[in-house]
Amino acid sequence: MSDPKGDVGALRLHYRSEKSALLERLGVQGSSSRGVRSALQRLTRLTDQTLRALWSQAGFGPGYTLMAVGGYGRGELFPFSDVDVLVLLPDGSQPEQDETLKARLEGFIGSCWDVGLEIGSSVRTGADCLEEAAKDVTVQTSLLECRLICGSKAQFNALVGQLNEAMDPKAFFVAKTLEMRQRHNKFENTPYSLEPNCKESPGGLRDLQIILWVAKAAGLGRSWDELARKGLATPLEARQIKANEALLSLIRARLHLLANRREDRLVFDLQTAVAESFGFKAQVPAVITPSGPGTHTPPAARGMRRASEALMKRYYWAAKAVTQLNQILLLNIEERLSSDDAGVDRRRPLNERFFDKGGMLEVAHDNLYVQQPHAILETFLIYQTTVGIKGLSARTLRALYNARPLMNAQFRADPVNRATFLRILQEPEGITHAMRLMNQTSVLGRYLWVFRNIVGQMQHDLFHVYTVDQHILMVLRNVRRFFIAEHSHEYPFCSQLAAGWDKPWIFYVAALFHDIAKGRGGDHSDLGAKDVRTFCRQHRMAREDSQLIEFLVSEHLTMSRMAQKEDLSDPDVINAFAQRVGNERYLTALYLLTVADIRGTSPKVWNAWKGKLLEDLYRYTLRALGGRAPDPGAVVEARKREALSLLALHALPHLAHKALWDTLDVSYFMRHQADEIAWHTRVLTKQLALSAAQTSAQLATQNARAAAKRPAPPASAGDADTSVAVPGEHCIVRARLSPEGEGLQVLVYAPDQHDLFARICGYFDTSGFSILDARIHTTQNGHALDTFQVVAPTLSEHYRELIAMVENNLAQTIDERGPLPAPSKGRLSRRVKSFPVTPRVDLRPDDKAQRWLLSVSASDRAGLLYCISRVLARYDISVQLAKITTLGERVEDTFLISGSQLQVNKRQIEIETELLETLEG
């Protein structure tokens, strides 16, 4: 294309029409390495020619130079990336004092924006460039990729020469690797984010650019082929890099096109559209079996794989390969830069196959794994057990990368390899690091073929923030920390139980397999139990150990479900669970794995309340398993005695508790701990006595006036706030910091009304509180005695003011009565919009057919619980127990309810229908 002629308006029309044509072709072509790179280069050339025309129109003299820097200088201009340019001035120029030059520069930059170029510009002399590069490694990097667009070639070459002379390759290498480490920390050091940044995340394009930057700075090469020719990369590695770079570049380009702006994140909103642009469609996935390649099973037994899931798996595999190759090449470059020690053998032999090379584990020769395949797994055993080894050398990493084809079915069936893998699991230290390194180097997925299928597997349940393989390794880490004394402060009870456990490796195997069947369709717990049964048999484990591991994999969701959805005060629930686990050893193992599993889903899912529920279930079940499960009457009496002991510490008068306790039945004492009973009694006894005294005084005044036959004066505002017609009519609300160490515990004592639960939920919703648990009790004198466990977005050091606010405002909300306010329109998060949860409502009678269990599951949104409670209030349904479970952006709530409407089939259908409509929003 010849340079376009004419004014800025003509240039704008020409540039935009040509760019639109290029982008249209990029949207449907460029699926190969040559295609995407060619498209980006054509866009770069179009931009070059447009800038040359604008530069010519600006009238700069021969002593001025226009240079491309950064990504534009590299010749890879993405559709909506900034066009970074440097206007190089003659030495001694001062634009701020030269009005003509200043006007010319402003006119040039303004015309660039007028044409449609998103310019990122800098104006410097050569001396300025050298000074800035010496101070800022970012400027130095940008200038490292400079390219002449137009102007003085001699001036450009002089600057490049001066920059090369000033370059310190070792210092530059250190600065860029530190910068990379900080960037990786920002993305939690994993390429497996559910919304990764294909440019900046670990395994993204930036990791490839860093290799070329440090290689170019050291004079070791400017392209992948040149690095291969100089021995820094093998031809295979160069091909792998170029293929993965093309994929990441094409994803980034299409992200820009679909977002119609610069967008480098694979956000949920765009994942499906990007996937479809690659031709991915929802399909039935293939199962990868332990014996070899994947085979198809009948669709009826399978789940559908989303188009976005196929794209993300391809992305994760590419990012993982980039991470491995980045590590190999950077280590090789570092060795070349440390050539001062050439001729000095810094290796310390560990055995005939491995050396310690400055703290890095190095193979004795490049063909070690080809000649001795058993050494592949031995690598990780030595890494795990040798003090001072902190990683694998570039030579070892490369050898492992090239040894992947060796890890076939024969390798997996080799008894020596099976024994080595079991030894790695059974070593007392280093298990987490060894397994993570095995996954990073692709060895874990090739030895455990079923594990390979879940590498990079997304989870669409809205509360897992990791891919399946990363979640599994996180659970493994959590279990391991229970056995490390340095971490005993995190979960003391778990550490206490782990201290008495004889075989920690049982948990490691169970952790590896507990979610290994995700994505296959069917019940992943059952499928995983079959996989681990095969694994245990192949690795010749003792029968009792195999049975325990299979039990843990099969039942790893049971304890969490029981604790968060069942009424733990019901002896039948505890006895049923005790029969399911069978004995104390199985119970303890399941408890530890459950805690580790919940903590491994997301940093936001675990909280102190869930911890208390699980610990309560563990202790109740342990008592039942020991034959020490007392009858309800004995439990009630024990709690009463403990509560009275606590009350005595507060100098409560003798028998002061009797007035309240006489109104409470057995279910209240079964559902509340002694500490809660004492707190309720202490608060309510004082308040009820004060209320009774006020009522007596008011009645006496009214009687005196009636006797004198005088009309009573109008009540003052203060009288209206404090007076009550009968004892106990006034609502009492008290709050305290939760004994579990998170959030508040709120007590509500008020005359019962059918919409009380809804009214309370409405207050907490509008005030920004989340309800974790609600225990609803109706006293024998017709009052509600309810306890709520709530958390605020922030519980600051001014918690006393927060407690006072809750006590006053909630009491006013309840006393106001009147119709329930309309619920607020909750806004759905981006994740919920991208991965909606199908609403479900399950209404069934309990085992004794006296009350009903209502279970709901839906996408979370603000005000959802209030909306549910409004429906229940409309049908005069009383809530007796509420367990609120929020799993990321999904809620799974369970209610114990009662009401005459539930006995009518037609009403049941109406209630379920209305609840479904509410859950759908």
C-alpha cells in the first residue's frame, strides 16, 4: 500500500477502513501460527504507514526521529493496544522553550488521535533516554524493542548503540525475573485462575516476552529459532513455544475484537463468545480411563461440556506449557550469564544418577530418563528427601519435558514405579511440594492417567475458585498442614486429632482422588471411589487402608451436607450418621478431610460457623459411637446444670431463671448450648422483670384514674416507646460478638407473629448483614425466642456501636408491624450471569411427619432470603429452624417449617411454584 495522501480527514477514513478489513479477517482467520502473526504484522504496517504520513504533514526536520517502542516496536500490534511511540529529539532540544517545536509536537500527537490511533507518546533526547533507562527497567525494556518508523536513521542507530553499551545483562536479568515474580504473586502464582489474563497471568504472553527480552539484552538471540540455533532451546521446545504463543495471541486478539476495546482477561462474559469463535461447541466429553486414551461412554451417563470449558482447558494446557518452557529457558540463560564459573564443576553427586548443582537437582546426563525410566519418579523422591534441594535445574526440567512419551501404560504398570510413587506419598515431609512439582512438570497426570483428565478442568459450581487439579492439590496441602506443628495454631482441634493419627499418607491418597472424577458425568464420589479402589489394589495396599481410603472418597461430601443442612439437635440424625461412618477412626478421618476440602474450595467459603457445625457433628457422633449417647432428658438436665453454673458467676438471684425456663420446652434446650441458654436467661430475666414492673406501675396508674373518674391525659412520645399493655408485649433485641469468633449473635424475644421471621430477614438484608444460621423457638406463652448468627461486610473495632445499632433498629422494625416492605431488586454478579444455577425447591415431611423440610438451591443475590421468607409468611408458615449455606454465588438453604397450609396438596404446589418463581428472580 502506498502512503495515503491528503489531509487528516482522508487519512482517518483510509486508516479506519483498512483496519476494519484487517480485523474482520482476523476474526475468522489466523488460527495458525502464521495466520495470527501475519494479521498482527499487517496491522503494524498499516499503523506505520499512517504515522509516516502524519509525520510528513507535521513538517519535522531531518534531525528528528519517530520510533516505535514496546509491543508496537516488537511488531505485534493487537487490535486495541496502545500505539507506543518515541519522538527522538536532537540533543540539546528544549520543547518547553521552543514554541514552534512545541506546537509541531502537539499538532502531530493531536492528529494521531484524530485519525484513530490510540497513541502512547514520549518525547526525549538521546541523553534523556539513557538517563531514564538507567533509572527505570520498564523504560529500558521498552527501548530494548525500539524500531525506526521514519526520521534520522543515524540518530536512531546512535541511540541503539548507546543503549547496548549501557546494558548490564546480569542486572537486567535479575530485575526482569524479580518483576515477573511480583507479577505472578499478583495472580496468586497460578495460571489456573478462572478468569485469567492471557497477557499478564503466569503462563501468559508476558512470560514469553521476558525470555526474548533477557536473551536480547545478553546478545543470545532475538527469536525462538535463533535461541534454538544457539542451544538455549531445543527445536521441539521452539516449536512448542511458537504454537502456544500463537494460541495465546489469537485468544488475546479475539478478546479485543469481541469486547471492542482492550481486554486481556478471559472474563466469564466473553469466554463462550471466544470459544465459539474458535469453533468450540457444547458436547459430550470423552472419559480418560486409567488404562489409556479416552473412550466415549453413552451420553445418558454423561454431562455436557460447555464450549467455554473446552476453550479454557486448551488455554490452561497452553499456559502450563509456557510456564514449564519459561522456567527451562530462563535457567539456561542464567547459566550462560554466569559463564564466569566456566570450567568449575559446581555439582555435588547425590548418587550415580543425580547431582546437586547449587541447590538445584540435576540429572547426570541428558538421556538419563530414556536409559533409566525408573529415574523419572526417583527425581521427585530425591527432591522431596534431600536437604538443600530447592528446585530442578534447566537440564532436568528439559529432560523431563522430553521424557513425557516414556510415561505410558507400561511405565504406569511397572512395580518399581508404583513402589516409588507410594514412597513419595508416605514420606514424612515434602509431600505438597513434590506433588505440585509433579503436576507442573506433567508427570503426575501421566503417571495417574485419571488425574490427567482433570488438569485445567473448570468447575462451574460458583464456589470453587480453582480448577479441579489445583483444588485437589490445595486440599492435599490443607491436610498436610494438620500434621505440621508450625501450623497447629490455624485449626487446633484438627491438629490435635491429626497428632494421634498413625498413617497420614491415607489422607494424601484420599485427597488426590476425592474429586478426580469431576467432569465425567454421574456421581463423581462413586466414580472416584472406583478409581481409588483400583489404585489401592495396583499399589498393594493393606485391605483395611484401602477400605478407609475408598470410604473417604465415596463419602467426602456427606459430613459437610449433614452439618450444614440437618438438625444436629435431633438424636435420630446423629445416630443415622454414626451408623454410616461406623467407628471413631472413620469419623476422625472424614472430619479432617471435610475441613480440608471446604477450605480448599475458596478463601471465602470457610468461616468459623461452618467450623463449629462440623465440630459439633463430630463430637455428637463420637459420643454416639462410644455408646455414650444419653437420652434427650439427660442432655437437657446436663445443659441446665451447666447454664445455672454460668449464671451463678453473674450473681443472678436464686430461682430468677424459673419464670423463663418454665415457658421453654425440651427442643429449646436440645438446640442451644449451655453458654447460649445462660446468655438468653441473663438478658431476658432482667428485661422481663423490668417490663413487668413498668406494666404494674402503668396498670396501677390507670386503676387510680379510673377510680377517681378522671380521663387519662394523652400519652407522650416517651410513654409510647416504653409502655406495654401486658407483660412481655415489647420486643427485646440483644446482640453480642459471636462466641465462634466471627460476626454477631442476635437474640430476638417478641410476641409471635406469622411474618416475624420475614421481618427480621428484611432488616438484616437492608442493613447489609448475611444470615448464617437461625434457630427459631416459640415459648409456651406465645413468644418467639429466636437466635440469629449474622456477619457484616466489615466488623470494625467499633463493634459496640454496631451492636447498639442492631439492637435499636431491629427492635423498631419488629415493633412497627404494618405490611412487609417490598424486597430490593438484587443484582446478579457476572459469574452468576455466566454460570446460572438452576433453581430447585424440595418440600417433604420429616421422618416423624410432624414438620416439613424445605430445601432450596439457587444463584445468590441480595435480598434472596427475605424474598423466600415473604412467601412463607404469606401462607402463614412458621419457620422453626433455618440453615443458610452460601457457597460462592450459590445458596443452599434448609428450613424446618410447619403450618396448616402444608397439609393441603394444592397449597403445597402453590408454595413450591411461588418459591421457584422467587428463586428465578
